[in-house]
Amino acid sequence: MNTDEFLAIRWSPPGTALIEPPRFSPVIADPSFLFPEETPGGTWELFAHSAWGIHWFSSSDGMAWRDNGIVVRNAMRPFVRRIGDTYLLYFEQYAPFALPLTALPFRHRWKSKIAVSSSADLKRWSEPSTLVKPHLQWMRDAILGDSVSNPCLVFAGQGRCGGSDGWRLYFSASLSWIDDCGFSEPRYIAVAQSDNATGPFEPRPKPIIDPSDDCRLADRPTEWGCSQLGAGSIKVLRLDDGWIGLQNKIYLDHNGSSRSAIFVLRSKDGRSWLPAQGQPLLAPDQGWTQSHVYACDCRFREADGTWYLYFNARDGWGIRSGRERIGRIIGKQ
């Protein structure tokens, strides 16, 4: 598939949420999933995080999900793929109880890194191995903390896409404070390179997406496309003639309220990105998507010729009032 064909996909509406937050957590977020033909039991598998760690969900149809419990504690924003016969789970790792502490009425200084665990059966996972630390100056904020997050692994390959051999790890870095929510969101998008899916990864010296660049290019700084609050996260797809990025930008609406929506970007080399469409693919609406539409995982299933995109959304702004749930849309040409 080429980029123009991807941009012509017709997507379903979001419908109702599929996964609710577990007990004692206001969020279930950042889903990443596997198709039945990839898994040991022939079922859909999905990983997402609550306030307590990364949960593993299973489903017979991709719609009704069963929570199998927490597989990694003190971790969030998972990304799962099968590479050969091994399952690799990438995630943001933080200090014990650091995420629940963000609900307290003061700004807790954050510190995290990106790690990976491996498994042969999705049940037993290896001890995490660190892949990226926030060691560059722009990955740190003097007040909010040092952060790298939202990993997304892509094989760069060789040939028509213009990419180098090996693996790319796209990720978010540093933090921006979102005042009406009472918590931080990622500020930049970055990329690291490796010859191996399990690293070591070498980050590029500068971010590849800086929200201030969007604002300098925008005619109307509070319209779509200006993410002056933060770059959020990105999931990247390598296509036949280039790259597609699905970025949930954090921006201000006309009323000065923070928002997040999923925008489609395109690139020839996977490093320099431009908007592919004027309107977002998924934007806040009513009900469970009322305030913010956040990170996604998007994949094509050859078995039924369908694109599946799972995402999480928020229904309110305050850290104690808003709840985050997971839903999906599907697309066909």
C-alpha cells in the first residue's frame, strides 16, 4: 500500500468504549495489540496501562475483552509486536508509585526510561532491559522532570522508502504542563536507530517533531495543526512509497481549553514530517471522547483486508474528574 491509498481509507465512527478502567484506576490507556494469527491461543491480545501498571487483555472477537491482570508494574504506554518467534513488549518505566503520586495536589518531578521485555507465550516476561534514557538536554525539563516515553518500533528496511537498514524506535521526550488537566504530556517526538530490535538504540541528537515548529507554520495558532502544548505521541507505518505517522497532538481550542486529536502525517524518509490531511482522523466529540483523543495503535490485517485502530480517549479535563477508556475504529479502502 502507498501513502495515497492509506489516505483514501474510509474509517468507521468510534462507537462506544470497549474497555473500561479497572478498579481503583481512573484510566486505561495507550493500547497496543496483536492479531489472532500472531498469538499462541489464536485470540486477540491487547496491552494497555492503568494507574498501577500494564494490563494484558484477551478477546475472541476484538470487541469484548477480558482483563488477565498486570504483567508489568511501574510501567505505562506499552507497544507490543511479535518479532520471529518472540514477543517484545516496549514501555515507559518509572519509579514505584510515581504514576499514582501524580494525583496529589503538587507537581511530582517525573523520571522515566524506555525498556523492553521479551516472552515466548505472553504469560511470562523477562526482566526489563533499558533501551533509552533521557540523557540529552532537550529530554529534560528543570521543573517537570526527565522523560522518554511512547515507544513505537518500526523496521526501516532498505529500498523505495529511503530508510536505512535496521530498526527505528520512535518515542516521545520531555514534558509540557497541561494546566486545565493538572498533569504533564510529552513535548517532543524523537527517533533512535539500532541494528537490533532489542537495541542498543542511538537517539538522533535533536527531536524530529517540535510543537513550536507547528505554531510558527500555522496561520491561526489555535486551529487544527498547532500543537503548542505538546507533540504527544506518534505511531509510524512504513508503506511502499514512504511513511505515515499518526500523531496525537496536544493543542488549545478556540476557548483556550486543552485538547488532543489524532492527526495524519506523511514523510518520504520517516524523519521529516508534513501534515497529510487538514482535519484530524479522530477528534474529541461527545461522551467518552469529550475532551481528548490520545494515543493509538494501527495495523492492517491481511486475513480480512481491514485496518484496525485502537485508541484511548478522555471525557473530562481535571485529573480527578476525567476518565480514560479504550475504543477502536476500522478502515477499508
